[in-house]
Amino acid sequence: MSVREFDVAILRDAVEELCCKLACVLPDDIRDAIEQALEQEDSTVARQVLEDLLLNCEIAAEESVPMCQDTGMVVAFLDVGFDVSFLGDPYEAINEGVRRGYKKHVLRMSVVSDPLRRVNTGDNTPVMVTTRLVPGDRVTITMLCKGFGSENMSRLAMLLPADGEEGVRKFVIDTVAKAGPNACPPFVIGIGIGGTFDQVALAAKRALARPLTESNVDPFYAAMEQSLLAEINELGIGPQGFGGRATALGVAIEVLPTHIAGLPVAVNINCHAARHIQEVL
Amino acid sequence: MSDQVETIRLQAPFAESEARALKSGQRILLSGVIYSLRDAGHKRLVELLKRGEEPPFPLDNAVLYYVGPSPAKAGRALGSAGPTTSSRMDPYTPCLIRNGLRGMIGKGYRSDEVVAAMKECGAVYFAAIGGAGALISRAIKEAEVIAWEDLGTEALRRLTVENMPVTVVIDTEGNNLYRDGPHIWLTRHHD
């Protein structure tokens, strides 16, 4: 087994570049989903909003202006190969990448250093990093810039095994209905089911990082994603909550084994500016 | 309410009579002078009014935009400038409406207390498209920090806007597009 020495400057520079792409260029899967929603939309008001969203994406990409002023808190999933040996501190490299990227591309600094004393860190760090060790010698970084209009409407529940699939569905639908216009529909809905109190929330966040073109690998959950999406799009909330079909663009479920006594579920809502990106280094 | 979208041009600031003529669901192209203010600025403004001091801008007939813009690039008035969630301003809003505030631009639900003050005093609530910050930024021609610069993105700014697209969500009679829009869609699809 050979060890791959990995200079963290590569990670830092990649993160710096990714920040601008994240903030200014809507990923293709989300853009395609908005276009598809426009084709299916039958409300004039809703169609107008979706057209404006597509126009907004064009302007943002052309002018390198953030599509949304809330350029978010950066969430990163770092998958590190067993055979990687870092030269330097990868966490500091990620933070330095964000520090440089946000400054260079004049993105909004939206992070406070303490939840109650609330002093802005001035450079949008720290990044919320979750590390996972995986086979191989690559470093994969998946980043979200997560706006808080939608984060604030996300919820977690410790359901009981007896609540079953029906209980999970009810909690998801209820959460989306309550989010309404506050979370900037049409949404992407990330759902975590199982695990523990902490891991279920992370699973929901991971689900948001999955491109909409991919379904859950388990056909049972892939079908549940589709049926939940259809049910959400019968709520009538529509783009911006003005009424219409397109309340959500996609639903992604990630599941984890759990305890015999529990059924944790987390619903993480993302707005239509569902900014996610991945790079393998 | 019909499905046809009516577009109206409106100049800010505007009087109570003009506010009372606006109807939920109308699409507005707003021009003139508005002020940006959000969480921390609201707290300061209300505290100042309670101390009996003069606000740093004429509150009478004013329109507030709940926005924390991204910084401006060279040659632009502001960076990305879409609305933030209005409900966080709800605790402060009735006091501002009773002191002359005429219009608010944001996104999302408002409290019953805010709607009551809007009906009583003739104020209107508009939504700008959340997440369309690059598009909205084009309508903002000038931006100047006039107070509370220490708040950074949350500073009080005077904005000169031209044909800024907004939608009347809650009118002075309390009609609410967030309630009526989905209701109309559902009625049409489940009859």
C-alpha cells in the first residue's frame, strides 16, 4: 500500500475557486429542474416567478454576481482516502479557501463567531466540516453554501417505530407546509431517516448534496422520494408561496440503521438556489 | 381574483390613499426612494423612537426593504440584493407603522399584529422574489449608507430604485396572497 502525500494548498485553492462557482452559478440539475417545473406550471403568477428565477441565474452567471445575497454558511463534506497523508492542516486549508474566495469574489459574510454574543467573523469562516474516511487515495470535497431562510424552517423529530412510513411522510409534509413562503420555494427537500439524533440531521444535509438527477439506490426509497415529491406538489404553495404546482423541485432521502426503539427523522429544506458542488482531488 | 397579472407602476414614497388602492396579487414596478433595514437596524430604530428621538430618515410614508445585500462590485450600486425573511421584523413593525411607515418589502409570512397595524394605518406588504438577488440588484440605481455603518450588511441605506419588481402580498384590507394564491390553485385542481 502506498501513501499519497497531499499538500493541503491544493485543497485550499480548490475551495477558493469553488466558492465563486457555488455563489454565482446554479448547478445544472437545479436549473434543469426549474425549467421542467416551468413546463408543468399552469399558474400565470407562478410561471412569472419561475421565469424570473431563470433570468436571475443568467444574470448571476454572466456578471459573476451571487444569485442570492445570502451566500450562506459553507457546509463541507470531506471524504479522505485511507491512503492519504496530509501535508498541513486540511481544516485550516478549507477555512483559508473560504476566507480568500469570499473576499475575492465579494460575497456576503454571514457567519457570527458565537450563537448568543453574535459577532461577525468577517470572513465567513468557520466552515461546517464533516470528515469521513473512505477507501483509496483521493480527497473528495462536497460543498453547499446554505442560506438560512430555508435552514430556519428545517425540523427534526424523534418518531416512534409505530409511526412508521406514514408518520415520516406526515412529518415531511407538515414541515414543508409550515415552511411556506419563508423558505423560498420551490424547494429541494433533504430527508434523513434513522441513525441517532445527531446522525439523522447529517443524513438530511448529505441528501441535499446529492444531484437531483440521482435517486436513492434502494428502489423502495427512490419510490418514496417520487411519491413525496408528488404529494408536496399538491400542496398548492407554489413558487414564492404565491400559489402553484412547483412547491418542490426534488426530494432526496438518505437512510441509516437505527435503534429498535426509535425512528429519527430530519427534514432539511433548501431554497431554489440549491447551491452544491463537488470536486475530487 | 383572476389568474391575470396586472402590472402597476408606483413611485415611493407614497401616501395612505395610494396604499389603500393597492390590491393583493398585483405586480408592481416600484421606483423612487426606499430604505434598506433588517434585524439589528430595526431594534435600533424602535429604541430610538421610544426615546423620542428623530429617526435618521423620514419615516412618514416611507418604504422599507428587508435586505442584507452582498457587497458591490466596482461600477455597481450594490451586490446581490434579494429580500430576507420578514417575520423576524414583526416584533418591531407595528410600532414603525404607527409612526408613519407605509410599505414593506420582504418575503414570507407576517404576524397578526403586523396585519392589524397595516389595516389600521393603511400600510402595504410587498414580496420581492426571494433568491433573485442578481435580478433585483439591476433595479437598484443608487445606494448610500445613511446610518449605523457598524452593522455592515445590515446598515441603514437609502436606495434609489427603478422599476423594481415586487408583488402586493398583504393589502390594507388584510387580503393575503400567501393564503389566497394557494387556495385558488387548490380549488382549481381539486374541483
